[in-house]
Amino acid sequence: MPNVLIISKAFPPTQTVGGFRAANFVKWLPKYGWKPYVITSNSAVSSDRDVNSFENAVSEAMVVNRCGEIFDQFEFEDGGIRWTPKLIYSVRQMISKYDIDLVFHTGGPFLPMIAELFIKFEIDIPYVIDLRDPWTLRMDYTDSNGLFSILYRTVSRKLEPQIFNTANKIILNTVTMENEYLKKYPHLSTKFEVITNGFEEHSIRTKKETNDRYQIVYPGKFYGDIEPLVRSLSQFFSLYPNSRLVHFGKPDREFSQLVQAYDIEEHVDLRGYVDHSEVIYTIQQSDLGLAIGRDITQVPMKVYDYLSCNIPVVALCPAESELERFISNFPGGYVAGTDLDSFTPILQTAREEHRSQLVGHSERSGYTWRNLTQSLVDVFESTLHK
């Protein structure tokens, strides 16, 4: 069995999207004949939510090496660069000690990917990088003109092409991200592969409890001017009084105030932060999932939770975005765009059609972590035997 070294700054028990992606690959890789060894940050050990979610993934890893950061006694935003020196040392050690055949680095943060340049200079080993988010296409820290933000943007613009040119393969999270990067690096077209996020196939929708209320669920943040959104919800609730919205996540003061101002408190259930298992159960009991997208290249992780539970979805997102493309492909998908004047009619359509699912089984199965890991293994094997 070949050995793969997986680098991910986030890994269970941390509860982040990056941790989920790496953990699910680690869980399934041994089923396809690959032994996963993991390097992650020791800061990933601290978590107070749903810490047992990925025990199986951690146990599937042959070794989990949690390495620290330099100057860790200080707290400041660094884009992951303080983790890089110890990461480079750990990568060298593990490649030698465990006879690693291939390195797979998933990010962000992106600055630690500079480790690839050091390792590839010293060791001839296949190196695959995985971008969960766009890097220089949608630069972090663009809302600040502080010294770190300026340095981050400058260094990233220089590093990204070097890292891309050095990598054997570059995995991107969405088709739209691939199209954007193809415009920027057309000479690297043969290196790009798309492997989306996904869901665990054991997530089967349970029978809905006896409840006549039409339930919309949204686990996520609200962005920008949210008054038109609350106004649209108020209009919908006036048309369908036996409906409600269940929200999970950080309490939003402005949203709460607008809910009160529009006198729809009885239709809005704000539950704050809860374990992911409770979110999934509530999605299973809901009639419609709400997705809000800002970045044209991304599909929010919550959409894969909706797909897992197979409930219809309504998306508020820019035209020609990845979220629009993704949702509009499914029979139970509704796209309202960014014009909130059309949101209430779209909600009405979803309510009147009252579809029971987002998509059929065969289309849905392509997004299970089992099948996505098979795609990852295909990339590994083509890289290893090239």
C-alpha cells in the first residue's frame, strides 16, 4: 500500500470546513489501498463542540503529527506563516521515517504551502496541493491597508505562481474556481482537477415528525444589507402564517432587531451554536434549506448538508456563480439571485410545489465522500505513475 502524507492545518477534533475535508479523505483512503499519515497544527486539539464527530477519521490515520508554531506565546493574525518552519521540519522527518510516496497539502491557510518549494528542492517526491478556497483570486485581508495585509497580498501574488508551477497536481474545489484559474494560468491546464466538498452517505433523512408547519432552515451568517431579506421573509410569513425559519450560528444583533421590527418573532427560531448533529437533525426535519452565497467561485458547506439530507434548497447568490450553477442543476433547487424583490415569489413557488427532495439518488451519490475519495485516489495514482 502506498503511503500519503496529508498536510492540513485543521484536523479533528477541530470543527472547521478544512478539518472536515481532510478528515473525510483520511477516513476513506485506506478503503482504496492508501495509508494516510497526517501533519496538522497542535492548536487543532482544542475544541468544545461535537468533538467525537470524526473519531473514525483520526483512528484511520497511521500517524497524526501535531506540530506547533513559532512565537506561539503571542496572538496575532499571520496567515499561517508561523506554522511553516516547524511544518517544513516535520514534513522532512515524516517523509524519511515513514517512506512517504506522495504529499497532499490542503489549504488554506495558503502561506504554509511554501513548504512545497523547500521539500521539492531537496526531495524528488510527487506533491499535490488542494485549494478549498481561491487564493489570489479572492485575496484575504483586502479590507485592510495595515502592514500585514499589504505584505500578505504582496507575498501571495509572488508565491502562488511558484507553488502552482512546482506542484504535480492542483485540486480545486469547484468548476468555477477552475475556470477562473484557467484564465490566470492557461499553461497549467493539465495540472488542474476539480474535487468538490461532499457528505457522508450514512446521513439518511429521517421521517419528519408530525408538524404542519412549513420549516425553512439556515445555519450560517447574514451578509450586507439584510433588511430586504427580513422584509421578504415577513411577506412570505404573512402569506403562509404556518411557516417559520430556524437559524443556527452566531447571533446577529441587526437580524434580531429587524425580526422584532417586522413583528415576526413567532416565525423565527434563533438557536445559536449547537452540535453539528443537532443541525443535521433539524435539516432532516425541514422542508427547505436557505443558502446565501457571496463568492462566485464557492458553494457554502451547508449546501452539502442539505444535499446529505436531500431537502429542497433556495439560493440567494450572484448570477453565473458556482452556487447558481450547482443548485439550478437539481429538480428541487430554486435560485433567487441577489434581487430580493424576487425572493418572496421564489419562496412561494417552493412552498406551493412542496417537493420532497433536492435530487434523485444517482445524481446525489456523486457527492459522497466515498466517491470523492475515489476521485482523489485517481489523481494520486496518475501522479505517482506518471
